[in-house]
Amino acid sequence: MTCLNFCRICHRKRTSLILDHDFIVKVREDRTILNDVISENPVKKEPHTVDKFTFVQQLEQDAAMRAENRRNREIIADNFRRLGNKAFKEQRYEEAINLYTKAVDYIKDSPILYNNRALSYIKTRVYKRALIDCDFVINRLDEKNLRSWLYRAVAYFNLDDQVNFEKSIKMAKKHNANEIDYIDKFIDRIKDI
């Protein structure tokens, strides 16, 4: 390894110059790397400055635009969710899965959508896919989500995994101590799901 490559990698507090065709990389004392293309008539670039008011105004516009986009995506996702719920009630589980998946494409952080899809997977006996949705909710969105823990228990029950079934029930009770009666009733009718 040559010194020039070493300086670029290690970010030592020294200045070095690396030339490669018409490209120059400068390593500065403050450990930032500046890239400039060398031309026949080099032009010094002035740093782009924006006053504080303009900067804050742009941030507010960006936040407002993102919020509006989020609201629009939520409306679309909610429509797909409703259609999925209708298909589920009519026992068209594959169609419900597809509709919930379309809803998830618009809103990726809704535990309801993943739980609905997980229950649809359980109804179609695709238990491992149901586990994936339940685990996503538990690990990424809401660790205490009761439906996810219970659907996870159902999937493990149907996969004959008694250890993980009991662990899921235990965690459901731990995170939802005020719902113990509901959890016990759910366990009693778990064979019907």
C-alpha cells in the first residue's frame, strides 16, 4: 500500500494530493474529502450560503410536503385494507393477502396491516409467512402488540412447535398484563382459528 492510498484511507491529520487523470482528491486537516474536477480554466467555487430564514422555510415546506404525501398514502392504504377486510370476511384469503400487501406497499409501518395479512396467511395455512409478519411487527414496530404475539402463537401451535407457542403466550401476557382474561379465552379457542 502506497503512502498516497494510505493517507486517503486512514484520514491522518495531514494534507496530501492524489492526481488521477483529470480528478483530484484533497484530504484536509478536518478529515473531510473534497472532490473537484480539474479543467483547463479552473474556477474557484464559493460555498453556497443560505440565510437562516430561507433554510427554515425550506425545511417547513419539505415537512409539510412529506406530511401531505403520508396522508395521501394512508388514504390509499386504508382503501386497500378495507377491501382486504371485505375479502377476508368472504373467506377469499388469497385476495385478502394481495390487498393487504398492496396496502403495506403504501404504509410500511402499520401493525394492523401486517397482523391482518398474518391472519390471512394462517387461514391459508402458510404459517411461516404469518410468523414473518408477526415478527416484523414485534421486532420493528411494536414489541407489545397483542395480536402479533397471539397470531405468532397460533402459527407455532399449527407448526407443532410447543416451545415457541408457550413462549409467545408468555410474552403476550408479559407485555399485556391487563389482557390476561382475553389471552386465556384466545388460547381456549386457538384450535378453531
